[in-house]
Amino acid sequence: MKRFVVAGAVLALTAAFPAGAGASTKWVCDVPGVGTVTFVTAADAARHGIETANSKAGVVFNLQFGEVCHVE
């Protein structure tokens, strides 16, 4: 549990000080008994969520309302 609290704090600090537009920062840890674990920034996770939503809702919006959506 303590590991996830520390990971959350590091990710919060990473998100607070972005390296620049389009930058991606990953924190990679070698966890004993588990292997390599990669944590992503909030921005990377948000982009993944937006792209997933667009791939599903974007299709519905196009079919129902004629809207064409994309992620930039």
C-alpha cells in the first residue's frame, strides 16, 4: 500500500511540472516478485481515456448526429 501512495505522490509531482506540450514521462520500477511496472502521467492516462471515448462515442455521434470527432 505504501508503494502506491509514493507512486501517487510522484505522479502528482510529475503532472505539476510538465516537461512540455506532448511530452511523456514514465516512471518504471522493478518490483521484486512482479517484474517491471510502468506508471504513466495523468496526461498520458487522460489522453488514453479520451481516445477510447472517441473511438466509441465518436461513432455514435457520427451515426446519430452526423458529427465527426477526432483527438488532437
